[in-house]
Amino acid sequence: MTSTRTATEDRIRQVFAEAGARGQLHAVPVPTRMPAAGENGGEREAREVAVGADDDVVIASIFKVLLVLEFARQVVAGQLDPRERVRVTSADRLGGWGTAGCLDDVELSLRDLAYFAMSVSDNSAADLLLDRVGLDTVRLLAKELGLDRTRIVGGPRDLLESMLAEVGARDEREFAVRYPALPDERKRRLAVLDPRHTTAATPREITRLLRLVWTDAAGPPEACALVRDLMGKQVFRHRLVSGFPDDVAVAAKTGTLPGLHMEAGVARYPDGECYAIAVFARTHDLTASRATVDAAIGRAAGIAAAFLRGGGR
């Protein structure tokens, strides 16, 4: 049924084109267990929907799945106390959701940093958690999981500082003045928007990560369970969730940068079948909020899952 899959993938491309975007997607069933090294993975690969699935993509805040997974693994190993208190000060705040947008200092536990990083994509929480677990350790985790094309250049603050430096701004306030005045072509050349120079992966590697987490193959079962639980608490429901019926549970993580809209997650149907889906959309304009593109992400994911549920090959 290769022709049917090709038609499905063409339909997904059209969904994005109609929304004024170029989309990349990978969707696969979540198995009861991941194949061991050397086992035949042909059956698994036959059941997939792939649109640019092996092309590099900027993953932005989707990297927080790896970050929280490493945190959870260290907690289970007894290397970190999840109740350890951390103070988020004005020097840590980046603006945005959660503690990143607070006006006053906040004190909370490491596990609550993980909660905010995943549920509302709190950048300050992610930075502080990354400081605690170690950037090199997160990179090593990606390699351990076979994510050979996944590259983590740093946390949210590192990416912000890269943008400030490229624009020639001393701080966020000056950036807010300089950035809008730049020609669009100059904005598109920012390193944070180029997968060759920033935190990046491929859609296929992101679905691999999700399947490893959902089959307890990414670490101790307790660690994988924590990641699944926190992804299920994400408050943003405008992308993947919008493409599924109300009785389908979606646990996911978004990512957003100017002109880049993405989400990766697992959709669980009432019959227990699960599908890992990673969707990335790039628009010509550089707005950070595009309702039509968000809807296209959900629609494309729903189309892919429906094909797989129909026994698509």
C-alpha cells in the first residue's frame, strides 16, 4: 500500500501549503517494546508516515523532553533530590511563561522546575534545571539513546544570548527595539533558526525518543513515567490536540521561534493504541503566533494517525 501512504503524505504536504507553511512530519505506532540492537525493524519501519522525516529541524523547546528525562534518571539513581530548593531571581528570568515571567523572586523544588519546564515551557526553569543536571550529561544521553543527529547547543539563555549578539543588542530591551527593524531576510539568517547552528534533530529521531520513553526503554521505568506524566500536563492545546477527537489523550511538548512552529507527542486512543508524532512547520513570515499553522499541525497529525490506524503500509 505504498501508493496509499504516498497519497497520505502528499495530503499532509497540501495541508501545510494551504496554511502558508512547509511542514515536516514523522508518525509511527508505539510498540509494546522497542526492538533490541540487531533485531529486524522492517515491520516497524513499514508502518510510518514520513514527510521530510530525515531532514534536520530546529527543535527549540522540544529539547526539554531530553532535559527532564535526564533529570528523572538522576533522581531515580539517587544523584539528585527532587525536593532540593532553587531560587529563581531576576538574573534568571527570561520573560515568558511560568517563573520566566514572574516579577518577584520565586523559590521552588527541582521537580517543580521540571513541571514548569514541561507544562508551560518555562525557559528560566529549564535553564536552572540544565545547570543542575549538566549540559554534557544531556548530550551524552542523546547519544546513549541512539539520537546521533540530535545536537543540544545549550539552554534557552544560550539561545537568547546568541540572538542578542547577532542583532547587536546589549539586553532584551534593546533587542526588542532592534529586532523588529531588521529586514526579514536578515532575521531568517539568525543562527537559532538554522538547524546547522542551533539545537536540532530530525523528526524521526524525535519520534524515536518518544517511543523509547513510552516503552520504558529510555531509562528506569520510574523516570520514563515521570516524563510521560509531565508531558500529559502541558497546558497548550492548540496544535497536536486540535487534530484528534476528544477521547484521544495527547501528551506532548511544543516549541516555537519566529517562523517556526512545532510539537511532538504521543496520541493514545481509547483502545490503548499509541502513536508517536513529531510535526515541524516553517512559515515564510516570522510571526511567532499563527493559528492557521497551529491548526495545520493538528490536522496533519490526525491524518497521519488515521492512516496508521487503518493498517497503513
